[in-house]
Amino acid sequence: MKIHIGSDHAGLEFKNVIIKHLEAIGHQVTDHGPHTYDPLDDYPVFCIPAAEAVAKDPDSFGIVLGGSGNGEQIAANKVEGVRAALVWSIEIAKLAREHNNANVISIGGRMHSEEFCLQLVDAFLSTPFPGDERHIRRINLIAEYEKNGSL
């Protein structure tokens, strides 16, 4: 599986842990940065390119993270075709895939332990989108609004 990842300074160390974890289980990970610690960096610079890469490759997924995950999710969701979900529980990670066909997960690295965050990532990536008609209809309504500004 192809996975694009981006963070900010608050997520830098944990981003590297996630990359090692994902590569160890056979995933291909593209790191969109940051690559060095800068306490004044700006998450959109790293999270938006990760989201753009996911939008260009519908078979890939994305992970964005920072201190809370909120801003990172907002930035990723500005990219057409991205459905980024802020995830804080295993159930939410699964529902993001099952109900929203989310293609990007956003995590607050300061909100949870590393072990639990890895569980969130694994739950998200291993949960398929079942393609129920009601969920497809809702996703299409969002996509229509995203493209045309109307429902």
C-alpha cells in the first residue's frame, strides 16, 4: 500500500515512528516532511502536499499529524478529493473508512501514546470501505459541493 505522510514539528518524532512501523509491515511510505525539527514550521507546508499526493493516486492513503491533529486535518481537507478524518479512537478510525471512505487520517501526536496511535493507523488502513449506497450518496454530495459549491 502507498502511504503519504506529513506533519509539523509537534509530530516529527512520531512521524518517524509511524514510517518505520509501516515500512516494517511492507507499506511504501513517502515522507512529505518535515525532515528536521523547526519549532516555527507550518503544518500546511507538509500536510497539503501529502494530501495532494493522495488525491492524485486514488489507491493511496495519507497520514497527517501534529500536536492535536486539528489543523492538519483542516489543511488536508482543503485538497479536492481528500476526505481527512481526525481520529481519536479505534471505532472512529474504522468508521472513517466504513462510512466516509476517508483516504487521510489525522492524529494528534500529543493526545495519545505512540502505541495507541499505531493502533489507530493500523485500524484505519486495515478497514475496507464496504461501498454501501447511502454512504456513496453522501460522499458524492460532498464531492459535488466541493466542485460546484452547491448540493
